Amino acid sequence: MPRTAVLWLRRDLRLADNPALVRALEVCERVVPLYVHAPDEEHPWQPGAVSRWWLHHSLSALDASLRERGSGLIVRCGNSLEQLRQVAASYAATEVFWNRLYEPATVVRDTRVKQALREAGLRCESLSASLLFEPWELTRGRGEPYRVFGAFWRKGADSLARLKPPLPAPAALPPLPPQLDGISVADLGLLPRIGWDSGLRETWRPGEAQAQKSAQQFFAGPVVSYAEHRDLPAVRGTSRLSPHLHFGEIGPRQLVWLAREETGSLDGPSEHFVRELGWREFAYHLLFHFPTTGEEPLDRRFDSFPWRSQGMQPLLDAWKAGRTGIPLVDAGMRELWQSGWMHNRVRMVVASLLTKNLRLPWQEGTRWFWDTLVDADLAANTLGWQWTAGCGADAAPYFRIFNPVRQGERFDPQGVYVKRWCPELASLPEKYIHQPWTAPASSLAAAGIELGKDYPRPIVDLAGSRQEALAVWGRVK
């Protein structure tokens, strides 16, 4: 009887450079690809609404790729351990393989699953697929985790030369055992019941094929000007690969090798992009070593920080809806709601306004981003928000408060980005596009704008709130 392995797929939804798949094919004659939908096991960070949309399409794309190679995806819903046991028993599997996850809840779950399956007589093996380096590989002298990115990445960048090449996708796969027992991807109910996802469908195409295509297009051209254009929200200057990375439709090792092949080395045009992959590695390094930081500040001086408590909800609602009266912030929040995406420069600006000017808890921002971003990733989300709020590793100094007007004038000087997402401001002269409240009445009238009616007045005084924030953060620091 042929040896059978269960391939437990999670956020490694690809066939190329999938170590667990390759290992399963090396060891066994039959491989059963299995996805178990168990969002409760990721509490309190179950996938948000936009992530569920992406997951539906990514699973569908993976199933199609598996079928093209003679296999298919078995989909189950329920307790992961119980489903793995049932599938292994149904197909007389003796091995179970998977690629590692690093979020606190999944680490606990996977450890428990591995122990239980081994006690049941199954051989289990977990492998590395989503990071360049395991979180425990890059440490300081006494094995302590890094808390400063510069030192972390100096050590990581030195190791890139020894990075193994990515594994090719198998040309064919063994057929699934007969009498398949699973549900369809549609049965998971991941898509919205009310059709709010038109912007997502217009903007994105999940799946491994699109991930590889986007990566090749980026390294064939835009990477050359990445350092100059990555901060310009009106320009398509970034790779937009982060959602594909999060769902494992492409891996960081593939991107490093593609960068080296397309640009000739990692020291030229691709250096800045690879460094951004380093920030992703740093985010997972921190989350693994400090697993409470998804909810709590790394800098414990912020445990009792005096966040605003009175009148919080109207300010938060205006921020979420892109109705703050501050154009760059509103443009970013509307882009997020429509497309599931926000430019990274704008992410920092909207986060700074929420935490510094409005003095609302950074956790409120993480939750909103978690539900609305296509690349919602616990490690990256936590790092970004704690960096802006000043309470994380390698955090922005407390006196760094992004001025959204100055940021707009610098990185969107003609207001192209603002006019796209805030079309009610499109006729306003450029000198006022980032601060319409300073425009004379004649300019507002000529542009057809009545502040407070066609476009909101600012919900916060930028100068006054900055001084208040400096005073509060100064006392904490």
C-alpha cells in the first residue's frame, strides 16, 4: 500500500517553494492537500472581512492549480486537530507535514497538534516557508532578541548570500485517494453577503499566478525607481506584494532570488526593496519573542498612558470614514475602504493623526486596519502601529508627529492622490488642496465647496493637538 502524507495548508497557498509539499513528495507516494478552516483557533485575531474575501479567492486559485497537476484541495471546517485525525485515518496516512506560522495563538495550537498527532503514532514535521530567517536564528550575543532594526538587519543582510534557492513547483502531483470527503471553498462562507467588495474585485486578483506575475513585473521595471517613488502615494512605485506574501502565494526567498536575477545583485536597485523585506522579518522576530504585543505595548511605560476617553467615538468614526477634514488623511482612509489598501507613507500619517493628534489608543487603529486591509498581518500591523505611537521596538521618537499638511505638500504636491479619493476637492487650487480650511471664501466658492457641508472642517486643531501630544509623550518618556 502506498505511503500517504497529509499536507496541512494554512497561509502557504502556493506550489512553488513550498517546503512542506516538497518534503511530503519526497517521503510518500500519495499526498493529501488539506485546508482546515478554524478561525476560532486564531482568537483574538481571526481573519477580518477583507482577509476572508482574499482567502476565498486564494483557496480557489490553489485548488485549480492542484487540479491542473492531477490533485486537488480537500477543504474542511472545524477543530484542526480533529480534522487532521479524521483525514489521516480516512486515507491511512502515516505522515503530516506543514509550514510554520508564528502568531502567538497559532504557535500554541500547532505545538498542541504536533504533540497529539505524534502520540497517536503519526510522523509530523513542520518546515519554514514564510520567512527568510526563523525568529530564533538572528539573536544578540547571549541569545536575546533584537529590539533595534538596524542591528537586526545588519546580521540578516550578511546571511542573504547563504540563502538557499527557492524550490520549483512540481510539474505533476499524485492523484487524491478515492472517495473525497470535504466541502467546497464556497461553503466556508468567506465572501460578503452584501456586495461591498466591488473595489476589491477591481483592484486585486489573489492567487499564486498573479503573485508571480506581479513580482516579475516589479523587478523588470519599477524596482529601479523604488527608492525615489515608494513615498509618493499618487505613483505606482511599490510592489503591492504584501497581501500575496501574507497568504503565502509567494515567499520572501523567491523575491530575494528574483531580485538578484533581475537586477544582477542585492546591492543595486533592489537593495531598498529587500530591506523592506527585512522590516517584515523584524516584525515577526518581535511578535515571536514578545507575543503579547498584538494587544499590549512593548514599552511598558505606556501601560497607563492617558489616552483620550471622553468624546472618543465621534472622532474614531470620522477617522474611519475619511471625514476628518484633513485631506491626506481622508484620502488614505477612503482608499482603504474602497480598495483594501493604503499607501505606506499615508499609513504612517493616518496612524500619527489617530494616536498623536486625536490621542486615541493605537489598538483602535490596529483593529480597523485588521478588518479592512488586504495585507492585514498581525506582525506588520503591530510593528507599524507601535512604531508610530512610540511604544514599540525601534519606535519613532515621541516628538515625531507627522504633519499631514506638510506630508501632503511634500509627497503629493499637485494633490493628485487627494483629488482621486476626495473628488469634492478636485477644483480647489493646489496651494489649498492639503489645507482647505485656509482657503479664502472666494476660492472655496469657485471650487463649489462649503466647508462643513461639501467637505468637513478639521475635527482637530493640528498645531494645538501637537503641543498637547508633545507634553503628554514627554512626561511618559
